[in-house]
Amino acid sequence: MSDEKIKQFISDMSYWQKLNLMIAHYMITTKQSREDCYEEALVNVGNDDNVEYALESMLNIGPIIDGRGKL
């Protein structure tokens, strides 16, 4: 997915969609509790660069979850 398409996709997302994406990203990539992930997401959801990073990370996480990639 091109950077332009990712930026457009993020700009089309609602606040709640961005927040849920950020929570999911933190829950998968950290060992924090759901509550801590929620708090961190609340702090960072206002910055679209953070949301873009989380989305790109989530799109690229497949090989890590199915065991074929390296951590």
C-alpha cells in the first residue's frame, strides 16, 4: 500500500476507529495491560503519524503471528 493511500485511509477513519487501531497495536506489540494500552492510545491517537505507524505495523505483522517471520 502506498504512503499516499495509507495517509488517505487514516484521514478517512473516525476518532474511534483510530483509537481502536492504536489499542490493538499496543496490545500486540507490548506486554502492557489493556488499560495501559488504552491510556497510551489516548495520548497518541491525536497524531496521525502515530496512527500511520500503527497501521503499517499492523499490516506487516502477519508473518510474525504465523511464525514464519522473525521478531
